[in-house]
Amino acid sequence: MVKDVQNNLNRKRIYFLFFLFIAAFILIVYKLISIQYVYASRYKSFAEYQHTDHLVVNAKRGKILDRNGIELSTSLMEKTVYANPKFVISPEREAEALSEILDLNVDSIREKLENKDLGFVYIKRQISSETAALISQLNLPGIYIQNENKRYYPQNDLASSIIGFTGIDNNGLNGMELQYEKILRGVDGKYIIEKDVYGNIIPGSKNNYIAPVDGGDITLTIDSQIQYILQKKLEEVTENYNALSAVGVVMNPENGEIYAMSGYPSFDLNHYQDYDMSLYKNQGISFTYEPGSTFKIVNIASSIDNGCIGIGQTFNLSPSIRVGDKIIKEAFRTYSVNYTTGEIIKYSSNIGAVTAALAMGKEIFYESIKEFGFGNVTPGIDLPGEEAGIFYNYKNWSASTIGTLAIGQGISVTPLQLLRATCAVANGGYLVTPFLTKEIILTNEKIDLPAAQEKIRIISSETAEAVKEMMLACVEDGTGKRAQVEGVKVCGKTGTAQKVNKNGLGYSEGRIITSFLGFAPYEDPNVAVIIVVDEPHGPEDEVFGGTVAAPIFSDILSFSLTRLRIEQQKEETS
């Protein structure tokens, strides 16, 4: 009986072991089938991941050039040290070795090397070739050196707020570097290599290479020499008059090409991190201010073109006039005079300007100002960061607004907006679109830029010619005499504007903005310039648009005319 029970128990044990063996066998077979067929691709990918390294081959970022091919922005090859923690054998030892050479915190490096979940981690970027060589000599498992492009700006601060800059990853962060990021950046390539458990390349292994596509080059309309002179003169006037800042723009009034544009203070593109971020803005399109008397050009041109005043009309002008709740006065004159329309510009008469605006009325004056491009960003301009300025609809004007607008108060503009409006006088009555990009060239093709926007006629050629003559008289025998250029007939207009008080109420007596704008030569203008100086200081009778900004205008205009004439002669003989 006992023996039967024992046999039965043994039999059950045998059956249990048999079924256990069968189950284990089935499980093993299932696993084999899963590995070989069901999850084959997954395990294959994991194995490849463990024993392959994907090295990024950086595309070379395209260059930014001036109109004559001078490099403004280019790329240099630097070395970068990185790690694949999977192949690092001794994080502690390797971290100590790297720390000594790279002057980095050893704990920070060790933490990176101990993270086996990562297949790629930067240790230090953009190191010298000598430093990279020292690391290579150590032959540390899992530590590698690769080439990397670093942006370099050969001209340092030249046109810095136009060009912009890139971050450490070579991506555009500002200016043209940002505007044309997709074209300049190119497409990175890839180098896939097989490695053993120690991170060494397996001899005879198959390595795949996908070539990078380098970025395209951007040619600007900027002339480096004109840009340089503009920047030096802006620095000079700012320092001489202890001003807050100065801004200037030089452009072609016929087609809108910008030859130079800058503000002072500026910054060095190679060390942009060392400067206040406010300097990154392009002051030519972002600095907004009340234009003062330079706005009288828009006022007088609009009033003539709408038939509200005559070109040769004479006005009896008192030294002051009431408009709504405000009394507007002449800057110096304390007696009545008879001025022609041209003399209103020539002598910068406030009362004459108000008279011209009142002759138009609110609605006509408002629509005319809008036609000149104020109150909106410039359509089509190829530079980020432009301000629209402030200009309210006439339905929201007070009774005195038309009077203050007539003399350039109660509206804020950018230097480029005002210069663009003035160019309509220079070119016979057309509003042009300013632009900075002359050409885009990719590796195998040239990109045709969008055709220049059609010129928009905003005043008649007769009106433009009449106002041009008035601006000529302003320089030859009016408030703008210091803007004269020897041997050249120059047209221009002065501006001296009080700044709004910091509390927003009324205007300051001691804080002013001086400016001068104009173009030349009178017969066939091909250069237009604006200079704006913010809060210059000096003797009270020496700080005006005609004394502070006009001489700088003259220097820049003179150089630009000579420079462009020389370049044109080169083109004609080549």
C-alpha cells in the first residue's frame, strides 16, 4: 500500500518535471522565434545602436557679403570634444584628465560620463586645435573630437545690427543671420561608423557617409566703406556733443537700395554677449522719434499736391498762431513776415507749416501722411525688427493736433520711414521700398530675388520738382548751409525737435533731437542720407539740426557720392 502511494507520487513528479521541461522548451522556442522573426528589427536596431556612432557632419554656413564681395560674416573650423558614455570605461579617471586640460569642473564632466542612457554629450565646444590634440593623445575610451563651424565676423562691429549673429549651434538669432536662416544654414550630413565595445572603430567595417549641403551666400546692398564712414561719423558726433546716441541711413532714392545703416553705440559681433541687448536693435528701423521740422517736407508737398496752396504763393505770417487749445510759435522770429511757400521750407517756418496744414484740413492731411508710408511697417523690407511708429487716425485728433502735426509733433517715425518719404521728392514723386539683399547664391544655383516692388506715385512730378528746389534753397541760403558739399548741389532740410517729457506730459526744454536729411546731386539724385542725433549737449545757440547733424550729413554724402562714382567707373571699364 505504501509502495503504491510512493509510486504514484513519483509518477506525478515525473509528469510535473516533464510538463515543466515542455513549458521551458516552448518558452525557449518562443523566445528564439521572437528574436529571430517577431522582434528581429528591434533587436537589430538596438545592436546597431550599441555598436555604431552617428557623427554629425556640419554643413558650412553660407557667407554674408557686401555689394562688392567683401566678407562680413563667414565660418571658421573649430574643434569640439564630446563623449559617448556607453563606451566610457572609467568616468572618474577620464573626467579628471579632461578637467585638467579643458579647465572644467571635474564633477560636472563625471556626471555626463556616468549617464549611460546618453549616446552623445558635449564636453566642451569650440576649443583650439592644440587643446584637441592633447585630448586625442590621451586616447580615452568614449571621448572623441569632431570639427565644428564657428561664426566669425571679419569686420567686427561693421554693420553689426544689420548682419546680426548666431548662437553656439550656428543658428541665426538676429539680423540677416536670422532673416535668412534657412538659406544660410544648409543641411547637415552624417557619418555612421561601427565600433567595438571599447569605442574603437572596427577595421574593415562598413561606414556610411551622407554628405552635407552647404548653405547659400547672401550679398547685401551695403557698401562697406560707406558703412564704415557712417559709423565713424556717428561716433564722432555722439562723442563731440555728449549725446545719447546717433542714427544714420544712406540709400538710393531711385530704387531703395540701402548703402549703409547704423546706430551708435554699436557692438562687436564676435563678442555680442558682452554688450547690452538694447544695442542689438537696428536703430535705423527701430528708433522712433518725433521728427520735428524735417516733417515739413511731407506737409508742404502734400498741401501743394492737393491744390491747397500754390508753389509760388505768398503768406503773411505772424510770429505765433492759435490752433485749438495750443499756441504755436516761431523758434526765433517775433515779428510778422511775408514768406513764399519755398521760404517756409528754406527758413523752417512753424507758422507757415501750420498754415499749409490748415489749408488741407484734417482728412486730406491724414490721408496724405498715410500715403507717404507713415504709421505702418515698410512692406517688403528684408530686415526683422522694424517699428511702425505712432500715427493716430484723424477721427481721434484733438482740435490742436493738425497744428502740432504740421511741425512734426504728435507723430513718431523711424529714420528709414522719413528718408523713404523724402526720396519721393528726390525721384520725381514715387514711394520706393528700401531693401538690403542684392543677391542669393546657392551651391548650384542662383536664386532670383522677388522683383523690386512697383514704385507708387504719391505726388506729381511737378510737386516733387518744386519741393526739391525749396530744399536746395534751404542748403544754399537757409538753415542747412552746413550741409553743403563743394561742387555739388545739395537738397536738404533741418530738424530740431523737443522730446516729450518723461512723464508723457508736454515737451522738455533741454532734451532735444537734432536731425538733417537730404539728397544729391540736385540734377539727378542718386544718394539720400538722414542723420539723427538724440539729446546732444552744447551751448544753447549751437545745438540745432543745422549745426549738429548737417556737418555730419555733408561728410557722409560727400564720401558716398565719390565712392559710388568710383565704383560705377570700375563697372563701366570692366
